[in-house]
Amino acid sequence: MSWNRFARSLGGTVLVLFVVSAYTPLWNTIATDFAGPGMMGSSDAIIVLAGSISPEARLTDEAMRRVLHGIELHKDGFAPLLVLSGSHPEEAHRRVALALSMGIAPDAILIERTAQSTRDESAQIRELLAPHEVKQILLVTQSIHMPRAKRVFERAGFSVIPAPSDDYPKSLTTPTGRVWLMSRILQEVLALVYYKSSGYV
């Protein structure tokens, strides 16, 4: 096969893959299976994983979505403790301020300010919760991130109830949303492979 023919075949394959990814529910179906079901149940603590913070030191949409879901779960009585994590001290500070403004008691909030990865969060939050003898947690994070996060926190010794902060597998139905969903799943698959090879899960 000549190089030109190979290039045309490759280009055609990529185009078909893009069209199928953007204009069919293929990745919505894959995402539903990948993320797994969300669950509800009483626990010892609600852990809200870090999102990110903008250059203007504001919570990103994802960070806001997670913390609001965690606050709602706490106010609904699912756990007595609310653990708010932040990849930057300002993210943690803003999340705590939001929780307090929404009526969460200060003594119900625990803060993790500096973890830079899901594995870091699991280790530091385990130390943070050790005095409270927490065994079962409601874990709040992005649905596509949940499979890896759940495994990491189980490895840290917790019994984990997934409480995803979104329903991306069903809600992202535009071409742009589906392509984004595809990229996030591929990112998480690679991250999960890395975590397994490193012995983190």
C-alpha cells in the first residue's frame, strides 16, 4: 500500500470515528457503563474531591458543582461530617465559605487544602479522618472520574458509596458534549492504567 493510500484510509477512518462519536450516542452508552450507577446511603462522612480554581481565583463550574452536591447531601442528613478538598488553598477557602454561607455548621466541616492528585487526596483525607473513626464515605466527584477515585479511596481503607456530582453520560448529547465525553473517558482510562501499574489501586 502506498503512503498516499494509507494516509487517505487513515483520514477516512478518523473522519468516520469523529462522526460516530459526535453524532451518535456511542460515547453516552460507554460513559454510562464506565461511570457506573450513583448510589445513596447514610455514611460517616461526605468527601468532596477537589475540582480546580480559575486564574481569577474563582471556583470553576466543576468545582462548584461538586461542592454544592456535597453541601446538599450534608443538609439532607446523609452524613455528619463534610470534608472539602482543594487542589489550592484558595479553592478550599472558597468552598468552606460557601458551605458556611449555606448554613453548614463550622464543626461539621473538615478541610484538605493541598493535595495535587486523587491519590494524594486519599492519603491526606485518611489522616484527617483518622480521629473520627470514619469507615464509610459518600464520595463526591465527576461521574467519569468516579471509577478511579472509588478504587483509590477503597485502597485507602474506606467503604465507598459513589455520589457523582453530574449525569454527564445522559446530559451531554450535543456533538461538542459527546466529543468532550470521549476525551474524558480516554483520559481516565489512561490514568486508571497508570494507577494500576503504579500499585495505587
